[in-house]
Amino acid sequence: MFAAMRAGRSAEIVLKRLQDAHLSSDIPTAGPGLDELEGYGEARDWGLALAEDIRAWESAEIPWSDVDRGILISGPPGSGKTLFASALARTCGVEVVATSVSRWQSTGHLGDMLGAMRKSFQEAAAKKPCILFLDELDSIGDRATFKGDNAQYSSQVVNGLLELVDGFDRLEGVVVVGATNFPEKIDPALVRAGRLDRHIAISLPDAETRRSLCRRYIRNDMPKGEIETIVHATAGLSGADFEQIGRDIRRRARRGGAEITAELALSVLPPMLKIEGERRRTVAVHEAGHAIVGIRVAVGRLDSIVVARDVPRTGSAAGFVHFVADGDVERDRQTFLSQIAMLLGGRLAEEVILGSAFEGSGGEGSDIHKATDLATVMEVQLGMGESLGYFRASSSADLEELRRRIPAVRERVEQVLLKQWKRARTIVEEHVGVIELVASQLAAKGRLDGKEVEQMMSAKLWERSP
């Protein structure tokens, strides 16, 4: 009603707007508002502030130039980017026009796609105030990466979208919300000032958020101990996963006439992987290797070292070491090299103490992956390698492409890794006794404070002293 009765409109236009809104409105009515969303942090704060600004604009208190008109939301699949857009529209009390790059592409050739893009923007402008939600925005691409026969086509698509987004004078009352799983693949021109100039990443829920999601989607009054069991078992799951799990749990409870308990919830969740026996010893030795090498090369203060009792079968780490940097220290070349050595320490502890290497050290997001990317950044961006050249790389995929494409980069990165490998190996071989002691205590207790590890290390060094 208030949107229809904006200052300066004639009574005839106001009545028509009210009639149109009554007959057909795209304001989402089902689902939570932003104030009910859990785990959205900065994105939720931004949306609540936007709602206040839109109300102030509708009341003619501020001009549209004072309202944020574009934002890029990124996050892994299932993190709730679409849910955020609908909750934003509900909170702002405005309509939403939702589309995606694949929907534009499905219309036909270049002219058809550009026409579909224009139609989406025109539809949003006709419904202002309005949220225009553009999903899969990374599919538009980055002009710097276009090659071959399709380069001209793709460039025209990007240019067409830039022209539409730039038309903020024509888009008064329209807020553009772009969503992507891969923000690094978006053309930089699209996210510069005056366009989608604010970027907020939505991550998978942390432990505190998962507690709230348990209460929202599973059971609000579940005892604390049972909630903690579910929180531990749902690491790596998204908000969308919680919503689906909640439906499954309630369905199973209805059919069985049973109460919703942690046991029932766990029966619906993916099975847990037990970290016990030889697997537990392997994880403990690996994490102890990180800890001891990290202490010796001074990457920071060791806060804690952990091995889990069980983990979801979703690729969650079975253990971790947490180092804390002392103050606001500016990192030099040696700091980066020490970080690489620490990352390699776990894999080396397995080899030296257990006589073999296990799969947890490799793969996407692994210690070796992180060490390789860190060595690449030193070489191609920080001027800390053999070359002073700079290459733009905003993601791990970009760094990998540089290593594949430029043999000299790949060779220099390999040399850095080998030197730190030898450095870390020397430390591990000199501290086999303390690594085994730390691993034994860690496997038994599941968690050690940094001070406990340092005390064990000091005791072993004292035993070895003459």
C-alpha cells in the first residue's frame, strides 16, 4: 500500500497500482524474513539496512542515489543464496523478479539472449520497488578468459549486461542481487564501483548457526546434550540440507508415532565415519607432525590440536591444528616458507613414523594443495620467488592454471616445495620421540592445549640433553 502511495503520484495511478498489487503480486509471502535467517551475518545486516533505506526512499526522505542498488552474494551450493533473495524481498516488502543466466541462454541465439536480459530488467523496472535476482552470474564469464570462436559472442553478452546494470537512472527503485558459486569467474567490470560493488560471501553454517538450525528445523525444545550431538554430526551441511533433514525427520516421526529425538535425527543423517583404531593413530601422528614442525619454525603460538571421535562422511577433516599469530605481524618471505613447512609436516610425520603416506594429505583443499598455492602466490604475486613478474590470480583455480600454462612457474614452485620438504623432514626426524608422545596423548584425549604440547616437547628435549 505504501509503495503504491508514493509522494507525487496522482490518485488514478495510486488506485491502479493498488489494484494491480491486489490482482497479482510477486512479493514472497511464505518463508522467513531476514531477521529470522541464521548464519547470514553481514548479508543479513546489509539487507535490514536496505529495507530501511527503501522505506525512506518511498517516503521521499532520501533520493534513490543514497540507496545501495547492487550486491553480489557468493557461497557454495546449498548455502542459501536464493533463500536470501526471497527473504530480502519479504523484509523490504517489495516484489522480486528472479531469473538466471541459463534461463536467458535457453531463449536462443545472441539476439534472443540479449532480448531476454533486457526483458528481465524491464520487468523489474515496471514493478519498482523491486529486487532483481540474477542467479548463476559466473556463467556470464570474464572477458579476460574468452578464447576461440565464442570469444566475440561471450564478450557481447558481458557488454550487454554491463549496459543494463549501468542504467541505474532507468532502474530507479530496482536493487540487483547477483548470486554465484564462483565469484572469481565474474568479469571485474561487473563488480566495480557503481555496479554490483558490494560482495558478501555466505559460508556453510558454523557450530553456533547449526544449533539455531537444529531448533528451527528439527525441534525447538530439544535438550542441549542432544542438540550438541546433532551439531557435531552435521558439520559441512548447508541450511538447505537442514531444511530437508527436518522434513525427513518429521515425516519419519509421524509415520512411526515417535517423538523427535537425537537418535531419530541421526538415523536420517548421512552415516558418520568413526575415527578409531589405526585410523585414529594415523590422524594423531599427522596432526602432531603439523604441531611440532609449526612450533620449531615459529609459525605462531600453538593454541590447540584436535582429533575427532567421528566425522560426517562429507569430506570433513578428522583433525586440525590451530596456530595463533602473535599480534599484527607483517609477514615476510620466511614467514610464508615456514607456513609451507608446517603444512608439509603432517605428511612427513606419517612417512617417517608410520612408514607410509595416507590419502588425507592430498586432494582438493588438502595440506599439499594449500602449500602449493602458497608457493605459487609467493612466486607470481608477492615478488618472493625467483621472478618479479605479477600475474592476476584471484582463486586456487587461477593459480593452478598458471602452473599448467607456464612451465617455469611450475618448476620454481616445485623447488620451493622440495626445499621446505627437506627442512620439515629434518625437524620430524629430530623430534620423532615427542611426535609419538603427542600423538599418543592426542589419540587418547581427543584434544590437547598448546601448552601441553610445549611441555611434552620441553620434557623430551631435557631427556636428550647431556
